Amino acid sequence: MFRQLLRHTTTIALISLLGATAVQAAEAPGMRMGVRGEITGVSPDSLKVHVNSGENVVIQLTPDTKVRAVTLANIEDIKPGSYIGSAAIPQEDGTLKALEVHVFPPELAGSGDGHRPFDLAKGSSMTNGSVGDLVVSNGRVLTVNYKGGQQKILVPEDVPIVNLTPGDRSLLKVGVKIVTFVTQSADGTLTAQSISAGKDGVKPPM
């Protein structure tokens, strides 16, 4: 009875912490979901994270957990052929308005290729693909091509643009801002699949 109550309490806490994605994860353990916050503790096998919503969680690390560094970039770093990702929300005309843009290095081209729902904001999506066209003089519009489709993404002047590069666990320090995608086991344990860690004070925007 106590174990059932503890498991129920853990699930409710995660639902409160992570929102609708956690509701789905609670129904289907192993689903991938995003956790965004600041590292408050580091050990060889786990991180303590103060999440943006105010909660504190422990996230397990494995030998397969990928770590990437997030550094500042600008629109001039994006060229035709650049491989990027962008969280965005739909506009009335069917195009997308970027919430953020991250630029992959050539060795990470192809990562997460496609267009799918995302959890950064209500109704948001994530598009990863290759830039086919870049119009800077007329509203900063990116044409992003991926296997099976294409999206046009408007990038407002105030939208953060960052580089996403391969990193290692030396980036994982107390005070560093991170975005980590985790899976939740049936007992509520969170395990990091990948971590994007801000470098030199950068806050990952994705």
C-alpha cells in the first residue's frame, strides 16, 4: 500500500513538473520528455537539477548519455546547406514562427531529421533539416528541408540562435543551464538520453 502511494505521489509530482508530456509518459513509461533547468549537484552517475518550474529532480546518467555544448550564434552563421533545428509555433498562413534556432556542426547533420510535435510551448513543433534557402532581407525566413517534407520558418530578430556542438561531461557543472531529454521508468526514475549544456553562461533556448 505504501509503495503504491509513493508511486502515485511521484507520478503526480512529475505531472505537475513536466506538464502534458509527463502525463503521456506516466501512461507509457519510456517515453522521451524534456527537462529544462539549472544543475545544482553533480555526481558520476547523476545530476541534481532545479527545474524552471521550481521543482528539484535527480536525473540519472548512463554511458550512452550524449552531451552537447550550446554557444551563442547569429543568423549569419546559417548558410544554405546548414543543418539546423528550430522549435516553432504555427502562424495563420501555415508558416512557422521560430521560438529558437540551433545550428548543428557538419558531423551532426541528420540528427533528428524531420518535423514533429515539441514541448517547448503549447502547439509548438520541432523541425530538423537542411537549409535550402535563407532570406535575410525580407523578414529572415528559412526554408528547411527534411526527408519527406519542407517547412518555411520565420525567425524574428529577438529569437535566440545558438550553435550545438559535441561536448563531454566536463560541461556538467553546478550553475550550468541545461535542456535534457529523459525517459521515465515505471518507478519514476528519470534517465538522461541527451543533455544540451550552456557554455560560458549561455542558457539553452530549445
